Amino acid sequence: MSRQNKGSRANRLAAPPPKKQVTLKMLADYVGLAPATVSLVINQSVVAENIPQRTKDLIFAAAEKLHYRPNFVARSLRTQRTFNIGVMVPEISEGYETLVISGIEDYLLQAGYFYCIVSHRHKPDLIDEYPRLLLGRSVDGIIAIDTPWKEALPIPVVTVSGLHEVSGVTNVVVDHDLAADLALRHLHQLGHRRIAFIKGQEFSSDTELRWNAIVRSAKQLELPIFPKLVWQLRGETPSPDLGYKVTQKHLRERELFTALFAFNDISAIGAVRALREAGFRIPEDVSVVGFDDIQSAAFQSPALTTIRQPLRKMGKVAAETLLKRIGSPNSDTQAKIIKIEPELVVRGSTSTALPKSALDGTDQPSKKTVSDFSSSGANGSSAHPDIVELVMRETGLSQEVSAKVVAVVGRYLTGGQS
């Protein structure tokens, strides 16, 4: 035997023996509790909700001190679960899906679950195929974000966005009626009566639900909805470009509006650019309201007024609901629909509505408009009848008061000359 081999053998003999892996029983003996109790806490079982928090803290502190690591293979064999969750999304991009996923991730990581994400890009064949592929990978459940769902599966399913009346599916949705009321009531109180709307794409799970809620809210507020001011997003690109193009297109029709309520913040950001390029000031000429409250909404110029969906919370609720259903597969107590309340976030993109003669694509009145105003007498008796009628319609004031308003505005626009 060579000297080198002798040295290697001596080193091996001198090396300390490997640390013995801490088992669940060793951890239970250390804290003086039954292995079953420790197992419930470590695996964050639904039943563990009844265990005092002080006991849970004791177990987790001991597990960290002893460097206890659960044996996932043994755990899977014992529980007949893989502790893997499938997540389906249209695509991963800045905005809605990303924030929902972050909430899902927060909860699953704490619960000791892994997850995999598949993106279907609204393609019907992938929407149909991915659930079967995820089943083939033995996921314990599926969370589908903004994804149409038609098929019952042998595992629990939770959807975020849209209502799906399918057996075994729990729907986590924002309260669209409350959201529509918050947005429209805000604009109504600011004096807006002619509001343009950007609807979502036809394939989006929330498009019809949100639009129907807007129609109901507008009726309650006695706000007219003008068909020529109802626009729809086209295309699949998750960028402001869709909102930009649809707004740019309809501005050419020169339909009067003083406010715009967009399907989401992304399309609202695009709409603001189109309005500005056409010469309109935000919010002096047109107020804009978005939906979602994505992270960049507060950093627009001006900052975007929007309806905040607590997207991260919706993701957490979806994950928590799914794990509860996995832990209690035969329970009949789980709600089919879980509504999450939205919130109005008022920022700099909305303000009081001002009477307008037309959307002429500039931030200054046309010569014709100035001359029309300036022709008004002191009592407004000679004010242009079209402008007086517009003020009456937009404000609800009488003809006499509206004529006086036109006269005052006319003197202002002409530098005080009557």
C-alpha cells in the first residue's frame, strides 16, 4: 500500500462521522409532543388550525435549531400527495397575472408546496390540453388565472377571474358591481356625464362580467351610455399599445366625452398617450380611470386614478382555498364563489368636468368657439344656442343659467371683452 493511500485512509478515519439526519420522531421527543402533533404543524395541515400558536412556534423553533428537514418522498408516500400545484395563465407579463402569481407563491412556499406555471396565450388547444398534462404530472390541484374553464377534474381547481359553474371549481373574483359603482360614482360626482368606455378583449374572463356591472351601475346613477363611446380592445398583446390604438381610432370620430373608464391600467396608459398626442390634457380635458392598480399606475404622469384589485391577496386566497380543498377533499363547506372587495384609488388623472363644445383635438378652443362665446351679451341672451344646449345637457342647469355661464366663459376666453 502506498504512502498516499495510507494518508487518505488515515484522513478518512480522522474525519468526524456525518451528522445523523433528524427524524420527525427525534423532533417530537425534543419538544415533548406526539409525532402526530408535530407532523400536523410541520405539514401545515388544515387540522393544525386548532393547535395553539404557542405550540406551533415551539415546534418551528425546534425544527430550525435541530436543522430538521422533512423527507418529501416519505411524506408523499404517506399522504398520497406530490405537494405540487399547477398554475395556468394566459401569459407572464407586467400587470395582472404577475401580481396574482406573487400572492400564490407567498402562500405555497410557506405551506411547503412547489408549483409549475404553464402559459396558454389564449389558444383553445392549449387551454384544453394543459389540464390533462398537469394531471399527468400528478399535481395535487390547479389554479387557473384569467382562463376559461369548462371541464370537471378529479382534483380541486380554483379560478381567479371569471365565473365558472363547473363541478369542483371554486371561483375567486373581484366584486365587479362594487368596482363599477366606485368608478362611475366618482366620475359622476365630478360632473362627468359623457363617459367613454374601453371594454376588455372578448376572450378575457372578466370582460362581460365587468361590462354588465358597468351597465347596471350606470342605470342606477342615471348615466347614459353612448354606443359610439363604447370601444373594445382587439389583439392579444399585453401592452399599452392596444389601449393606444383603440383610443386613437375613435378620436377620429370626434365624439364628445369628458372622461374615460378603461378595462385595465395597461389600456388606460395607452389611452392617455393617444389623448395627449391629440392635444388633450389629462385630467383638465379628459379624466381617465383604470382598473387593477398595477405597480406602475402610481408612477404615471399624472398618477393614474384606478380601481384597485387586491391582486396579491386574490392569489393568496386562491392558494389557501386550494390547499384547504386538497386537505379536506370530501368537505361540502367550501364556497363556490369568493368575492374580493375592490377599492377606489384617487390620484391625478381625474378632475372636475368642464363644459366642452366638441373634441377638436386641441387644448385651446377653436376660433369659431371663441367667437361664439364672445358674441354673448351680458345676460347670455345672444349665446350660441348649440353651446347653451350642451351646457344644459352636461350640467342639468336651466336655459337661463346655462346662457349666463356661456357668457362668463366667453368673456374669459376673449380676455374680458364682452
